[in-house]
Amino acid sequence: MCTSFTLKEKDGSYVYGRTTEFGRDLQEALMLLPRNFSYPGVGPDSVPGSGLNWVGKYAVIGINVLGLDILLDGMNEKGLSAGLLNLPNSADYQKPVGTDGKNSIASYQMLNYALSNFATVEEVKAGFAKIFVNSSILKAWNGVVKCHMTVHDIQGKSIVVEYLKGELVITDNPIGVMTNDPPMPWQLINIGNYINLSPLEKDPITVDGETFAPPSSGSGLHGLPGDFLSPSRFLRAFEYSAAATQYASDLPKVELTWRILNMFDIPPGSVMIPPGDPYAGGVSGWEYTQVSSVADAKNLIYYVRNFKSLNIKKFDLMSHDLDAKAATSFPIGDITTYQVIQ
């Protein structure tokens, strides 16, 4: 379970936020991948270096997982941000062979490839049309990483990159929201089933002289799904972000994004994972919000908060050496501190 959305600034730029949920420990940390970093493309045989190897053009800051230089979320120095979100039921990658296999990358490398090479969503569209994405296995994941990718650029444009039935499908995303299954085209159509919803309060009605009023405030969004299913979270992210953009446009976008992200925290114990589920690492447990992040594309600042600590950490990309010779990992921390009121 993951939920993502954007809030647009008045100048057209954006702030992007997302949550990340799984039933196994992702061992997440912040990682800075510098300019000219060498990426070994993983081919269909699951061997690093057998696919499309490349040298990154841009520096990238993001959240890596399992101690590897694989990012599940991040932002580059050009203000392009992107995230990989789970798509276990629908993701079906290409099956390149021969020379096409050497021009392919693993599904879990999509975000690294996008952020290290491109500055705009139009460049991402053109770039992914020229390569293949395969179903190679990530050993640390115990299988194929089935995901899709949300991408946002500094001009406020958004797209979703998916591989469905073995084909590349790129969907323009005017609302900036993405969750999980079903794929993005279905999610956009489903919005039409809820066009009756509104942040505005409903007026009382009168029938045969009797007046009926809503029991409390909040009547405009009555009927908005509140469960943890992906379509329900998609609709909530759409309604909350659209309402915030229209009716709370003067509030600082970073702080507003964090407020909305709070609405998508999954409390431990609310979603139980069976022991056979690969996303639980082979053991039973509960799915929970492990890490949340916010990308301020205009100011090139990346924020992160993890389950082990309620404190928000701030990473100013341009204050670091973007031409470093190696990737650098930064622990997010596991201590919550409280300000004592005297």
C-alpha cells in the first residue's frame, strides 16, 4: 500500500508527497547518488551489468531499500521527482531477448533510470520508449518487483509509467495522484463515480414541512470511502489534494502536504499479512506506514519521516557535493524527540 499526490504552487511548481507501506522491514535510508554515478543495468537473466549500463547525468537524493543503491522514491537536481509504488496484480513487463535484452533494465531500476537521466516528464516519455523493462528477479526481494512509477517535473506536469500485458503504458496525470492496483487509466475513470462529493457543506432539505439537516459538518464528503483499499485511498488523495489546492491555497505547501499525508498512515495491526505473502518476507505480520516523504521541487529540499521516529528530517540537495565519487547513505534515525514546554 502506497499513496502519492502533489500540491501545485501558484507559479506552477509543485510539492510531492507519498507514503510507503509494506509488511516487511524495508531497511530504508536516505541515499545521495552523485552525478556521473555508474549504474549496472540488470538484464532479463537478473545479472547486474548484463542489461543497459548507464552513467547518470544528474545527482539524485532519495529513499533506498534493503541496503542497496535502489531508490523507491526521490528527486533530482532538476526538480524532477518520482516514486515506485506497488502494482502486484497488474504489472507485466516486457520480455526482451538478444540485443533488446542488453537494452533493458530491471523493473526496480525504473526510478534510478528516470531521475539520473531526465529533467522533465517529456524526456521521461521519450527515454522509456527507447529502452525495455524486464522481469528480472531481485534476490533480496524474493522475486520480481512489480511496481509502477509516478513522475512529476518542475513545470507541474505529471505522468504514470506502467507496464501492462507486456507493453509500456504512459498516462498523463493531470491530478498528480497515484496509489496501487488497478492501473492508472481505471483509477481516473473511477473518479466519475464520486463527482457528487464536495468539500462544501450540504444544505438541509425539507419534505412535507419537515426539515432534515446533516448531523454535523463534513456532509459534503459523506460517502467518501474510508478503507485502506487502493481505489479508496486514491479517491481520498484526490479529494484532499484538490480541496487543499482550491480552498487552502495560501498555506505553505510543504506543511500542508504533511498534514494530508497524516491521513494515510496505516496503524499497526489494522492490515494483517498472511505468512505466505512475499511482501511480508515469508512471515505473518501487519502492513504499516514505514516511511513518508515530501519533495519540495522548487527549493530542491527533500523531507522524510519514518515509522521509528516521528521527527521530520530535512535534506537540502544543493548543500551537498553533487560530484562526489561514490553514493552516500544517511540514516533516517529511530529516535523521537519532544520539545519540553517550560
